Amino acid sequence: MTATATPIVDCLVPAIVQTIEGVSWMMFYNDGTFQGYKSMPNGLNYKGKTYGKVGWNSDTHSVSYREMSVAYSA
């Protein structure tokens, strides 16, 4: 029997997930461009929590998400 791996569409893997003063944060690395930042989703669900995009650091090429309520259609 041969094992086959299949891709997960629209999958993002966080570089860091941490809780600071009771608030969960996630960070992703991107190409460091504003276009790369804008192309990241505005909201994410991860392990039962909802996160909103809150910042971009062009020096470290990172995009930050914070646990928060976001508006979306289900």
C-alpha cells in the first residue's frame, strides 16, 4: 500500500502562538511587503478561538493576529 499526502487548501501555519496578559496572539512571517500583509486574511479561527489581523512589522516580516470578535457571515 502506498501512502499519499494531500494538500490542505488555504492552510496557514502560525510561527508563534502565545498568551500575553490573558490575550491570545498569533504571528506569521510573510515576504515583508505591504502587498503580502494585505493578502493575509483579516480574520482566522484557530483551535476554537477567533483572531483578527492587527499589525504588520516590515522589519521582521511578521503579521500579528489578536484574539478578538470579528464580523463575518457564516
